[in-house]
Amino acid sequence: MPEASSLFTRFEYRVADRLFHTRWLLPRSPRTQRLTLRLFKRCAEAGHPDALSVYGHMLFHRSSSPQDKARGARYVVEAAHAGDLKAQYQVAKIYEYGCAQYPRRDEYAVTWYARAAEAGHYLAAERLARAYRQGELGLALDTEQAAFWQNLADQRATLPTPATA
């Protein structure tokens, strides 16, 4: 039965993703938005990595309640640990700025930015380059490291965007 539920979860995620990204398919009615959020929530609760990332991001950035923001941050962290590129970048930002559940930790932010940059996220590489140039995130000024990360960012920016970015 886990295989069937996993297949159904993947199907639900595809439907939610299509509803979320396709404006011409259905009008942006409150009913369609509620359905989309319910599908994302079900998939995230089932552990679907992409749903954890998307729904977690929505909760963290768009919710007004602290409980929903905390749940969103937790989902984003789970997605990052599962290898989701955008979630890795978001976790770095969460640790850079801090939130109720995840206090500011510069060393964690640097680690997550580096993971995301090495996996292909050019904004993460640009952030590390700027941090080394300006001595931010607890890093010492280092022009060689700044040049390394800037070069990586420039390479990543010219490549086609991966499907997960």
C-alpha cells in the first residue's frame, strides 16, 4: 500500500503544481486557491520533497500565525535535507536572519549557502561572494574566496536553470 499512496501523493502534487502555475486552466478563485493549498498540505504531510519546499515556503512567508510560520520553516528544512535546491537556499536565509524556531546562526547559514551554491543555486553563490568581500556572516575578508564564489555564481547564472531551481 505505501507504493499506491506514494503514487497518489505524486499525482496530487502534480495537480497542485499545475493549479498553482497555470492561470489559464482555471480562474484564480478563492475555491481554486483553497483546493491548491489543501493538495500541497496533504502532499507535504506525506513527505513529498517538492511539496515540503513549496508549501513550507508559502507558510513561512505568507502566514500570519507564528505556528504556521514555524511549520513552514520546518517543512523547508526537511526539503533542504532531502536535497531540494531552493529549500537549501531558503534554509540559509532562515539561519541568516533567524526566526522564532530557528535563531540566527551564521555558521549554519554559510553551510547551507555553500550546499545550495555547489548544487547550482547562483544566488547562494552570489551571497557567499558578497559575504567574503564584505566580511559578513562571521566570515573574514577573503578576496580569493569571494572571487571563487563569484566565478561559480557567474557560471551558474549563464547555465539553463535546473528543473528544481
